[in-house]
Amino acid sequence: MSTFPILFDPDRWVRVPTDWADEQWPDAAAWADWVADELTRDREQAAAVRPAVHDEALAIASFPSEHVGARFWSFPVDGEPNGWADVLVQFRRADGTDAAELLPPAAVTVVEPVLTDLEDTAFDRALRRLSLVPLGEAALGVGREGVLAKGEWLAVAGDWVVYVLSTDADARALTRRLGDIDRLLAGVDPAALAALAVEGAR
């Protein structure tokens, strides 16, 4: 959805298309070629850096995006590529259910998930849940195990629920982008989201 109603900092995020029907690029490969050129044009040793940027861009753009309203690649101008975040929205008739209860059921975790209320948003309530999910041989291969850092954001405004998901095999990498994702969520305008839904129904 190229017109997803969200304000984001282009110095921190790159918008990744999730539906090619309305885009200027026909597919993920074409977008990856374009964005790799854009992101490495003014960098030192651009020719050496471009292949890695292209491959990561292609992987992110090719990752399944069913039900994803918007995808953002963390690529700060003063840093390196750093994972991505998916934004999903759902119309759900308000019934008084607490926002925390709308989060997906928590998976088995290494430690108790940390739930934090977020302020400075246009939502009735916004919160963030951080978890460490153990990964075993089924996910990583025979004889290997590890931990997946998982960040989930959920915000409610009237009949609208916004859910943001970002994961990383490196917990430190996810930690570095927490503030940026908090601000990304705050950039969602519930009123504009509702207006977009009405427009789409016409």
C-alpha cells in the first residue's frame, strides 16, 4: 500500500514496497537495483558496498508480506542497514478489551517479556512488548541453537488496531532500533487511516 498514512524519517527508514501493482518498479528485483544505487551513490567505496546492499534489499522486499500494510527497512544515514519493521492494521469494533490483550499470544520465551506503555502518540493506548524466543535445531539446523529478539508494538484508536513487528537474531541490533520504531508507530495517523479505509470502500 504505497499510500499508507504514516510519517517516517527518511534519514532512518527506507520504505519497502509490499504490493507492486501501484509501484513504479515491476518487482522486488527491479526495486532492489534502484534502491541499491540510491543508497550507495554517495558512500565511500560504493562499488564494493552496493552488492551487499542490493542483496539485503532484495531479501527484505521478497520476504512474504501478506496482510502487511507497510514495511520499513532501518537504514540510518549515519549507520548501516539494521533490520526492518512490518506495520499491520485491522479494523476491530471497540468493545473495551484492554490493548495488552490484543497482542498475539506470547511464544515460549527465555525470560518474561517486557511490556512498556508508550506516550506521545495519537492513539488511545500504545504499548511495546519485547521478548527473547529460543530457537532450536528445527529453526537453525542440527546441533545449533540460539535466541531470536522479538519486538511487538500495538496501538489502539477507536476501532483501529495497529501492530508493528520487528525481529532480529542479534538482540543488540533490535535494541538499537527500538526508539526509531517507537517514533515510526507514533507517525501513524489514526484519522488518516480511517479516511483511507473509507476511500478504499467507495
